[in-house]
Amino acid sequence: MKVKTLSRSSDVYLPARNCEVSRLPRNLDPDLHPFERAREYTRALNATKLERVFAAPFVGQLGNGHIDGVYCIARHTRRLNSAASGSGDGVIKYWDLSSKEEVASFTAHRGIVKGLAVTLDGNLLSCGMDNTVKLWDVMETDHSGGPSKTFLGSSGFTGIDHHRSNPIFVTSSNAVQLWDENRSKPTADLSWGADNVNTVRFNQTEQSIIASTGSDRSIVIHDIRSKAPVQKLVTLMRTNAVCWNPIEAFNFAAANEDHNVYLYDMRHLTRSLNVYKDHVSAVMDVDFSPTGQELVTGSYDKTLRIYRVNEGHSRDIYHTKRMQRIFCVRFTMDARYIMSGSDEGNIRVWRAEAAARSNVKSARERSKLEYEATLKERYKNMPEIRRISRHRHLPKPIKTASETKRIELASIKRKEENMRRRSKKGTMPYAKEREKQIIGVAITEVENKV
Amino acid sequence: MDVVDEFGVLVSAEISAGGGDGEDDSEDGRDESDDDERPSFSGVSDSEGSIHHTTATFSDIESDFVPSDLEEEEDDDAIKSLKQAIEKASQKSEEDVVRIKKRKKLGLPTHFAPIVDDGEDIVPVKKKVTLDDIRAHTSSSFGTRSLARLDELEKRSKGKSEVVKSRLGRRLEVRVDRAAAYEIAKEEVGKWEDTVKRNREAEHLEFPLQRSGGAATADITGALDLDDELDSEKLVHGLEGREFSLAEVIARRNELRRMRELMFREEMKAKRVKKIKSKTYRKIHKRERERAQEIAAQLEGESGDEDHEDSYGRLVKHARERMELRHKNTSNWARDVKRMNLHKSKGTRDELEEMLRRGEDLTRKIEGDDDDISGDDLPNINDDEEATEEASGIMAMKFMREAEERLRKQNKESIDELRRMEDGRDGETEEDITDSAVKIINEGRRRYAPGVQESKYAAQESVEQFIEADDAPVGLEREMASIAVKDADSVSTISKTQTSKKGEFKSSKASNPWIQDVDPGSVAKGASVLSLSKDSTRFAKTEARLKRSRRKAKKAVQAVEDGEAEVRIDVNQILQIRDVHGDPDAEANPVNGEDSHVMMVHKGGRRAKPAEFQQRELVKRAFAGDDVVREFQEEKQKTVEDEGDKEVDVTLPGWGSWTGKGVRKPQKKFIQKIEGINPKNRQDSKLKNVIINEKAAKKSAKYTAGAVPFPYETREQYERSLRMPIGKLWSTQATVQRLTKPKVIVKPGVVVEPLSAPFAT
């Protein structure tokens, strides 16, 4: 009788060299791995649950914050770990983000600091209601000698932004003015109509374009090549802030007083591209992620929300018990963290992805995370997974406010529907959700073509 | 300056104000209540409501008088516009000026605009106003600077008082400028469109998208431009002042050598490639060459009959081509194509077809000139007997001859008919119908009308059905029969007219018979018109039924006339199988009498709508034996019972069945009651034609998406997206990595800068 023994060459399962990881032979026969869908679903469900378990969005606050409320934040455009903040009592502070420590603190303005911008060489421009724009050297920690330069204006400044590649900056006050860093007077006046301009923002991609928002509920597009305003949009309620998409030159988001953020294409302002809903109070600030895929909003309802650009509702909501009305939010330049400045004077740092950790990961861990992310994405429409991933514990005021808002909106809608039903057909057309807020534009497309 | 111009200015000024343009609001302290105010946007607030809409003349002056921040920048242009403004203003009538003066005295607000009654017409004003006039009316709020300017202006313009041509209003000018600037800005920004699109569609985005620094690797070969290097002078110049090591020089020489070698190879390759030409290229060139030759030959032929031999040669060539089997299916190539099934590919098939067509052309040429086929034949049709002449070519084919025959017959028929009409006969007798029917039968392949035999049958059948359906007293039988026959007649009359209008017959009318369509009108009537009680006499009943049927027949006829009679499936009706070949007596009765008319009409109208008839037959066959309604009801009943309460006998056989003395009586059966759904509480209890499944799988609902999620359009798409597993157990490492690669990857610890202008990934 001949006995056949199983024999296997050690070459198959032993690594060739010591440093190599031994191979794990895997049989891909589907019969050996049944119920693939059920198993992957379960994995997705577990991953979703774990994501919620590990969600810890709050990283910490910067130093001890300000004494007064924080109304503006500037991030350094070249360095990841530098930021500056301005508060209501005229104090500006520099922050080191990696240690969350204060680098310098000085009184820059009499009254509130309304805007901060970073110049080409990394210095800081600040503007305040005391009719001045001041240039500060960030390398210095002692600012008792005053700013390195002061620009005088005729009225209090409300916002400032710096050009991305030229030494020019733009300010908003009762007018939109273009300044050269090397001159003391504004080089051009770009204003159009409004008595008071709230904010002004340079387009970082198409660098000659500026957007400003006025107190007359307008958004104006300016062009510094023609040194003139070129287009004006009037909405139902005031726009508090604008931000250009860093990778899509013609799109910008506008944070509106009506609880929504609108995404516009500057070429076609007669309708918005998207409406970001969910806030229950006015949105005070909006900022795009440097990747252009997400945007963060800070609201008067004391919460901060993160939206994906192509979705209408928030992906996440951040809040803490002590955080008051948020007046400014900024992504960091690596798109991983968010800074928020609020009324009670603290600057908080949040993770953009609540469950993400920034430690160095092994290849295996990384691949697992990627696999889980793919599974979550694939099964996100399953009811259980959707429920878990969307579930957030909200502060009671927000919860009740959103409930009330929902009921109110439903009631308005119902009423409208009733009116429509009883009126002559066609006399009450449906208002498009993306055009509702728009009253009109100055230069219509028809006119422009002629 | 005419009215139209001014009006145009006015209108556009208003539009610009509509954009919320308040650039010159609230500058001057004057009251503007007199101005013609019109809100442009309905929702604009009061702050914008204060925009005043004046005529162009006013706005011109005003905008130039406004002390603005930009006044320093005002130069000759401004002065010019001011002049124009003055010019315009001077066109006002003196009355206006006087009125304004009066108002001023009274302390009332003044403005330069002529009073505008309604928004439309503007009073054209002629008289001129001097500079003094304006100055007199400028209020103190205008500021001293502008007044000083005015003085200066006056000094400058003193002496010369020529009239300057008016320009567009400043507002409008600014507006036009803005529109133009906006257009440019849009265009400029629009250049990003492609980049944005590409990034949006990209499977993966790795940030930073652009390298922030320039080219990092600068080696010695990259230091100079290649073209420069080849130029020895420049080379020397370029290398001046630089120290190279030996290794560097060697490396450089090697690099140059390599480049030269590459260039040489490229050149050789290009040469070779240039020689290779495609088949099509050759073909086209050949054709061109031939054409050129032909033209040349023609020219020569015109000039004189020289080169006769050449043309003769060509003729011979053509003739040979004609005679050869080259364009038949017999060539080697064609045979190969056929053998190897290559004709399934489109290109080959086209070529093959082209060849055959050419072959056919040539054959025709051989057989005679193909131009005179149609021309001479037409007159021949008229005289019947002369048709038999030798046809050649395609006309000799059988089908062509048949077609000709048919045409001739038709003509003959029409002539006959005409003759008959001349004779005074109306030609609507049975015989005629029969004749025509027979003739129709003999017509070409496609037959729309069956023979007259059938139509006769139809009439008879309908009568019989009538008799069978209504067991009326014998006295009535005759009447009914006559009516039926009459009906049939009328139908056939109509059908006759229909046949004569055959050209208008639309096949679309014989639409899909499977589509159910219930005519509500036909259902709704019937009972409502005649109310018969039980106690009405039998005679009355029969008569009523008769009337009803007659009415319906009429209606059906009407429908046929309208060309609307479609085959409809009555859901409430069960169609019986009928033996088509069997005798009419063996046919089963229709379920009730009301249906009989349908049969009758359709049978009567066979010749009118043969297609329809066929459809009906088809429907009948398709649903033969389909007792759908009963089946459905049974099914519903079964479902209700299945899902209702149930009693199950759970007695174990043999359990407790003891025998012997003193044994107690065995217990009764154990019956368990399983509660189901009460038939009254069912969702479909009141819906007659619906079964709603009450036991939906609640357990699996957890694992199914409620609706098809957004990017997917159909359920299948979504299902497909979930089908293949991702994990390592089910696919290879590479696949897993590819599938799980995140869409957005941000390099850690790097500043992600916004995109900048020359964008290249």
C-alpha cells in the first residue's frame, strides 16, 4: 500500500528574505467565501458605528483666547501652523497652532478689529473701525512701537483681503477701495451703490476678481483690471460673507442672513447652483476647504456645520456647551482642521473629519480605513447605516428651533399650496428653491449679449 | 436731439437704477419727492426706493455736478460731458425755467427735469439755458468746489459758443462699460471651465494639485536650450564663464550624441511612413488620375478627333470590364468573403454591395439602354390588348410583368365603372360587390378584403346570432332578421366607400389590440335610456332590446365611418373559444345579448376593416380560454384565506390514546389558532380588482434601501453597484487597492494652495 502524503515546498509560504513579510496564500474561490454581501454590509455597519464612537471633533482651544469676542481670523497662506485673530477690544493675537499657544498679543486698533489679511511676505494687515489699516510684522513679538505702516481711510473699515500674488489689497468700508501696499492712498474706488459694504474677498484662482457684499443686500463682483464693479446681485436678505472656491474659479459661496448658504456661479447670477440648508439662524461666515470639496459655516445659532459642496444638507454639526455665536470660521491650509472664533472670545480648533486621526498609520491600518470608507460609501443608503451615520446629539435649543422651523416652513408651503389650488391655473407658479432668494441682477444676460 | 433718443436714455437710466444703483443718491440735500418714482424690483427696500428716476437731462447734469471722491480724476472728459449737460439743459423751455424760479422763491424743491405727466412722453424742449441759469439754481449743497469748477469752465468756454453734440448719459455710459467689463471677466473666468470639469470628473484628486515650486531637477543638460546647443557659436557663448568637470563634459557629449541619434531615427521613420499609403488613398488618387485623363481626352476630342486609338482602348477596357465576371459574386475575393462570413462586417458588406451594383449596372448596359423603360410603357397601358409586346431586361422578369398586368386590370376596371355610371346604373348591387371583391382578391399579394363569401356569411351569421340571442316571439323574428340584414347592408355600403378610399387607409388605426381601452360612453348608456321594469310586457322588452341593438349597430357603423372602431378588450367579458373552421351553428353563444352587435358589426364590417378583423381574431386566439376574471377572484380568495386566521390541528398522533381498563376518555384534539389578518381589515377589502400583499417581508426591509438613491436612475443600476464585493477575500490585491482608493487624497502636512493660472497637473 502506497501512502500519498501532502507535500508543500517551503518556497511557497516562506519569505525569500528575512525582512519580507510571509505571504498569506488566499483562495479566491467564491464557494469558500459565501454571503459576501451580507458580510460586507455588516462590516459597513460596524465601521459606521465605530466612526460615531471615535468621533471627537473638538481638538482644543488656542491659548486662553481673547477677552472680548473674536470677530476675525486669518491663516497664514504658506505656513500651516500660524494663525492670527482679532477681537472686539482691538487686540490681535498670533497663534502657534501646533502648540496651541499664543505667540504675540498687542492692541492694534481702537475699537473692534474687523478684518485680517496676510500679505505676500507673510505679514499681517489689520483693519478696524478706527478708520485705519495697519501693517504688522509677524516676526516681531513686541509691537509697542506701533505698526510698520498705517493706511488712513475716511471711515471705519469692515473687511480686508489681500491679493494672492501682487502687493495690493482691497478694503470695504462705505466704499470698496483698492490699495497698493506702497502707497498711502487708495488707488481705485470700486464701489457700486451700497452705503456700507460688509465684507470683501479676493478670488484666489482668478486673481483679478473681487466679491463684496453690501448692506443693501447686494453681492457685487468687481474686476481690478477694469477697476470697476461689473455685476451686482440683490437678494432678499443680507449676505454676511462670501468665499470663493479655491479650485473652481467662478464659483463662490455666500452666507446669508436667511439661515442658508448659497453657491453661485459668477457668470450666471440669476440662479444659485446649490442651497446649503440646516442652520436655524443667520450664517455669519463661510469658508471653503482648500480642496474645494467642502465648506464650513459658522452661524449665529452657536453651531458650526460642514457641508459637502454637491449636497444640500450638512455632513456634520459641531457645537459645545460654552461656545457662543460664531462670527468667523476658517479651514487650515491642509484642509484637516477648522478654526472658529466666537462671541465669548475663544478660538476653537476642530477636526474637519470628526473620526479621523492624524497620526502616522501603518500600511495595514491605512488600507483597512480605506476599505471601511469605501464600504460606508457603498452601503450608505441602507436605512440602518444612514440612521446611524446621520445621528447627532443636538443642543436642545437647536433641536427645538429646527423643529419649529420645519413646522413653520411646512405650514407656509401648505398655505401656498392651498392658495395655488384655489387660484386660477398658472397665476401662482412654483418658486424655484434656488432662485427664491434672488431679487435681480444689474446686468442681465440678454442685455449683455446685445 | 430727438425725442426717441431722449426716451431711450430715460429708459435705460431706469434700468440701471433697477440694479440698485444709488451712486448719486443722498448726495444733495434736495427733496426728490417731485420725481417720477417707479420701483424697479418689487422687493427692493426703502433705501433703494429712494432712487430717483429723472430724465436723462437731469441725471446728466446731476451726475456731473456731484462732488465725488473721484473728482480729481475728472479731466477734459468731464468738462466735455459738463458742456453737453449744459447744452442739454439749455434746451429747456424758458417757461420751465421761470417755473423753477418761482418754486425757488416759494421755497419749494426744484429740479431741472421737465414735468413729466405720465411715464412715457417727454416734453421736447427747445430753448437754451445759459450757464448763469444753472448756477442760479444750484443749491448751496452742491459744494463750492464744483462751483469753482463751473467758473473756470465759463472762463474757458467764453467766446466760443458752438453747440457740442450730445453724448449718452453718464449713467448709461458707465452701465455699458460695466456690461462690457463683466463680459470680459466672464470670459476670463470661463477659461477655467475645462479644468473644473476635469477635476469634477476625476476619479481621484490628489492635493496639492499643482507643484508649488518650479522644476526641481535641474541637470546640466537642461541648463541650456537644445536649439542653442546645436549652434556652436551660441554654445561657446552659453558655456562662457562656466567651469565644467571632465565627467560633465562627457555626459554632455553623450547626451548630444543620443539626441542626434534619436533625431536621425525619427527622420528615417518619417520617410518610411511617408511611403506607406492606405488603400483608400490609392483608390482616390487613381480615380482622380482617371478623371483627369478623361477630361484631357474630352478636350482633345473636342479640339479634334485625335488620339482615337486611346479612346478606342478605353472603350475596349470598359467593354472588357462589362463582360468579365469581375463584378459578379464569382471573384476570388467575393468567394472568400462569402466563405469566411466576412460579409457580416459592414465595410466588407458595403464593398460587396457596391461591386454587385456595379455588376448590375453593367448588365443593364449590356442588355440595352435603361433610360427608355418607363417613358414608352405608359401609353401602352391604356389600350388593353396591345400590352403583349416583347419586353427586355428587367421588364422581362416575371414580377414586373405581373405588376404591369395588375395595372392594366385596374385601368380596365375603372373604365368599366365609368361606363356603367354613364349607363345610369348605380352599381351597388350584390353582384357588383361580389365582382369587386373577387377582383380585389386577385389583386397583388397583400389582401385587405376577404372574398364576398365571407361577407355573405357575416350577414347570415349575424341574423342567426340575433335569433339565438333573443328568443323573441316568432312574429318578431322576421323583423329582426330584416333589420340585421339591413344593418349588414349598410355596413357593407360603408365598407364599399371605404374600399374606394383605400389610399387613405391608415395602418396606424389598426393599433395595438393588446391595449385595453374601455369606452365609458358605451358603458354608461344602455340602461339609462330605456328603463324597463319587470312588469313590462315581453313584447316591449324585446322591442326595447331590439332598439338598443339597432342603436348600437348604428353607433358602430358611425365608428366605422369615423375610422375609429378599434378592437377593445372588455375586461368583464370572457371570450369563448370558437372553432374557426367549424360551421357557424356550432359557435358558442356570446355571454349576453349585448355583445352580439359587436360581432355582427365586425363581421359586417369585415371588408371595411380587414386588418381590424385580423387583430380581433388574434386577440381571440391569444386569450383563448383565459378566464382572467374568475382566476383573479379565485386567487384573491385564496390569498385572503391564506393570510386570514387559521386553525391547525397539533394533536400528536397516538399521544394519549391508551387502551385498556379504567382509561379516561382521550382528550379532544389540540387545535391551535393562528391569528392572521381579518378579511375585513385587509387593505384591499374594498378594492375589487386589487390584491395587496399583507405580509411584506419586514425582516429584509432592514437590508434594502427605501428608494433608488440619487445618482442611480433605476433599481437595476443600484443593484449592480452593490453586486461585486470589494474585500480582499473576493478580489485580488490590486483590485482591492484600486477600488478602495479614496477620491480625495490630501498629502499630510502640506499647504494646499488654490489653483493658479497655467494649470497643469
